[in-house]
Amino acid sequence: MLISIIIFFIIFGVLVISHEGGHFLIAKANGIRVNEFSVGMGPELFKKQKGDTLYTIRLLPIGGACIFDGMDGLEEQKGEPDEHSFLKANVWSRIATVLAGPLFNFLLAFLLALIVTGFSVWDFPVVSGVMKDSAAQEAGLKEGDTILSMNGEKIHLAQEATLISQLNSDGEVLDIIYERDGQKYTTSLTPKYSQSDKRYYMGVYIGKAGTVTGAKVVPYAGYMVQYYLKATYKSLIMLVEGKLGKDAVSGPVGMVKMVDDTYEEAKPYGLPSVALTMLDLAILLSVNLGVMNLLPIPALDGGRLVFLLVEVVRGKPVPPDKEGLVHLAGMVALMALMVFVMFNDITKFFR
């Protein structure tokens, strides 16, 4: 568990530095003063002032912050803003600065995916087995068929087909395009319900190990990031619809357990396998962090973007004090959610 905790802190640090670093770099490029660049929250463990910015490492691994001068609106209320205040920057400069955090998370995920794709096995969407009397058999699928698309979504990775099947909680018909002996075919598959598992199954095994080499690594790395992006936003939709329970949400404690479980699974295969598996997990978490921060929730980047877009439409900003109150309420709600999630994560260790 100690090793898993260390790995978690490394992954957490990289993800937060990437996210807040995106805000930092674009803010500086637009002449916006950054008062503090923080990794973690809570009491300070380390701090160093360099130029206008205070760099800090804080105790609790539950986030980070890039605090821009004037972002809370206090300077404007005091009548002390200057040209380096966040509030005085062009609205499009502010939008770019806020967007930069999530976008840098997606960029980090892509860079890590280049490494994972180039040095690990790719799971191609090839049918490796068909269950007897299954929906797949009735639809005409056979071993060796390559799945090209499902319900209009292009498939490049076996897990993409599996994801669509797993999230098909209503047993909707799946329109499939596949390739056999160089020819393309179409079929419709109606998943069958399993009383024991309480879910619908296609009745097919998908996955054929292979490697991706040369220039193909670049687009396939993009396919990997795309897969995690789909998995994240589709899971969020199901969570909102009540199709996923509270255990589907994890905070730092849950992430430690996730790292530990992943580490234990990869450890028997040696250090290279552990490294690639942890990089794969970091890709997932980086995409998750990017998507979560784009949600239109007060105090998150997405919430701030909503106010900035309102400013674009209105031609003038929302009063800073009113926006600040909304973000404060959002922060309180997020903290309450974090406490709930942390408690739920802790209980997972004893199940």
C-alpha cells in the first residue's frame, strides 16, 4: 500500500501541475498576474515566493489552485485594479486562461497515450468468440470479424465495443458494421438480458492483441484518449440519470485504492508492465480531471466559463461580487461532496 500511495502522489502531482500549469502559462502569456500557484489544498507544507507568484505545496491531495490577481473581484471593489488584473484582461484572454487547465489535461493524456500505444499491446476490435444461441450468433457475427462501428460510432479499440455494450442498460438494438475477408457487412443485434447479472449481453468476445508501430502511433494514441473521454462523459450521463450508484464516484482515497488494485494486478508481470499500466491509469485520470473541470458547476472552470460566455453575450461582465458569491456557494457544495465521497471511499476498504 505504501508503494501505491507514493505512485498516487506522483500521478496526482503530475495531473495537478499540468492542469494548473495550463492556467499559469496562458495567464502569463496574456499579461495576467498570478498571485499563487498551489499543488494540494489546506495547510502549507512548502512555499517559495518568486517574482509576483507564491509557489506552494499543501497538505491535502484534493486539488490545486492558480490564483489570478483580481479574480475574486476584491481589487475592483477597492478601486485598485491595474492592467495585470484578471478582471481587466480582454474577455477572450480570460476564456483562454480558464480553458487552458482542462485542455492541458487532455494534452497530457495524449502525450502519455503516445508512450503507452507505442510500447504496449493494442487490443483490436476483432471477434475472438461467439456464444452459442447468443444475440451475436443470431446477428451473423463470426470469429475473425472486425467490428468497424456500432450505432454510428467508429470502433478502433476492443474496449470501445465493450463500453457500448456495458452502457446499453435498456437493451437497445445495436447497428453494427463489420469487416470479413476484406468485405464490409451490416447487421442489427438485439442484446439478450441476463437475470443473474441484471444486464444485457451481446454474447460475443471481442479482442485481438497486436502492436501499433510507426506513424500509426499518433492516431491510435488519439483513439485511446477518445475512448477514455467517451467512458467519462457517458458514465457522467448515467450517473445523472441514476443508472450508476454512489460507488461509481471516487475521490483521492478511492484513487489510492484504484492505484493499489492496478499495481497488484500488474506487479507479477514486471516493472515495465507496472510502468505502462500506471501511465494508462494516469491517462484515464487526466481525461477525467479535464472533463470534470469543464462541467458548468460554480467554482470549477466550467462554471467560470459560463459567466464569461454570459459576458460575451451581454457585452458586459456580471458584477464580480455576485459572481464571487455564486462560486463561493459552489465551493461549499463541492467541499461537502468531497467529504461524502471520501467517507464512501473509506468504507470500500472494509467491504
